[in-house]
Amino acid sequence: MAAVQSRAEARDRPYHPIGRSGKMTDKLVLIADDERPIAVLLAHLAEACGVRTKVAHNGKQALEMMRAHRPDLLLLDLIMPIMGGRGV
């Protein structure tokens, strides 16, 4: 059985939000937002974390891209033209 760590020991260890490998380059995030500046900002933030991104600008396009690319995570705007995030 593993020993319980003190707060100091836990604080001094590196933080690995995705796992110990630190490899997120195989993860894909699909961002769907009709406001291009927001979509670009979200894509830059995700890429800075080491993930790949795809961007859709409406719900219909997001569905098509989901089927084609099988993303690990979706970031959806709720109100978009053609189809909103809830419809996706």
C-alpha cells in the first residue's frame, strides 16, 4: 500500500493535469464558434497547452468535422447560425 504524502511532498511534485507522460500532442480539440476572434483565441490557448485543434464556424460544420476527425474534446458555442451547440 502506498504511503500517504504530506502537503509539502505533494506541493513539491510537478503537476501533470493529463498524466505523467505529459504528451497531449495526440489529443484533438474541436472548437465551434461563429465569432472568429473567439474561435482563434480558444485555438491558440489549446495549442499552447500542446493539443491539436480544428475550428468550425457553425453547428452543421461542427457535426461534419466531428464525424471526420473524432475529437477528444468539443468546445461549443451554444448560439450559432445553422445549428447551435445544443443541437450538436
